[in-house]
Amino acid sequence: MLPLDPLTTGTLAILAASTPLECDMPAPTQISVVPRTSKLVIDTNLSHADMQKQAVDTINPYGYGKVTHTNGFMKGDLKFQARVLLDYAQMPQYESAFCVWYKEVEITIDIKPEIVIANEVAQDKCMYKAVLEHEMKHVHVDRKVTNKFAKTVGKKVFDGLAERGFKAGPMKAEHVEKINERMKKTVEQLVEFEFRKFEIERQEAQQAVDSLEEYEAVSAKCPKYRSPVSANIGNQ
């Protein structure tokens, strides 16, 4: 089995400095990005026939005249969540006026990697190893792209909040709740925008793994292997 590429450990902390405006923040905003991964799961319970009913995200590189089938695939569930902690204070120099600021922004990235290999394939030692090595490349790609995202999304959120001064006010008390909602929504929108770009980069990186050369290399590792459906080995 190929070694796993660990996610970036710890958190990426970015301190957003306060600017000397009417509302002064008592401390810089802390922005942290926390990538986490669960233990890799390998599932060999599906039959080869059932595997053919599963949808895969990458494009089959073979021509239309080539009969192909799926021996295994990687399911990489990713979830992103932004937690925003705001703080506020009444400004003594203003009557009934409040300031609101970002105290902490935490972005968590959770990866749940799973490799599914057909039961009949798993019973063949050579092909099981070949398919597993290929699917592990997909796992490594997910971790590499996610680590890259973890290193950049914090900076993007920082820049977006810096444009807005990291705070709001002074404002009347009746406006505080509405501004709180808007400030939290801004963080969510910044993260969602970066996530859409991440999804495209992830798809392109995964597609690069499923090249024609890669598929043929997997098949070549086990020349004696015969598919349960007696078809040409295609999508590995």
C-alpha cells in the first residue's frame, strides 16, 4: 500500500490587524484554517456487476468502440464549514452607539476518503494491488489539493474582510443584529466562492490521474487477470 500524504497539521493562523478608525478593536481578528481527515476506508463488498451501476466523476479516456468497466473508484467526501465569532461593545464617546468586529473566524475542512473495489477484483491478489495503488493516487490528489486550499482560503478571507475593515459601526443598537447576520454571511460567501474554484481544480487534478496511459499501465501489471464479464479492462 502506498504511504498516505498527511494533511497539514495544526492550524493556519492569520492575525488581522485593526485600523485606527472610530471603532477600535481590542485585539486582532484571528483567522484559522483546520484541515482534518478521517481514516481511509477500503470497501470490497460490492459485486463487479453492482460496480458498473455506480457513477464516476472522471471522463472515460477510451474511444467509443472500446468496452470498459469499473473495477474500483475513490469516494472523497469533503465538507467545509466556517464558524464566525463576533464581538461588540458600546462606544463611550457615542450615545447608544455600538461597534461590532470579527473576533475569530475558523474554517474547517473535513475529508472522508473511501476506496471501493469490486469483490471479485479483491479476490485476485495482483489486480487488487494494482487497482488499490491507482485509487490511492486519487486519495493523494485530494489531500494535495485540499492542503493547497487550506493555505490559500485563509488569505482570501483575510483580504475580503480587510477591505471591509474587519468591523462595523458605530451603529444604533437596533441595527446590531442585522449587521451581525451580514458580517457572518460575508464570510460564508467568501469561503463558498473559493470552494467553487477548489472544486474545479480538484476535478482537473483527478481527471489527470485517470489518463489512458494510467489505465493501460494498471492492466499491464496483471496480464493473466480476466474480468468477470470477459471484457477489455478499461476504467480501473
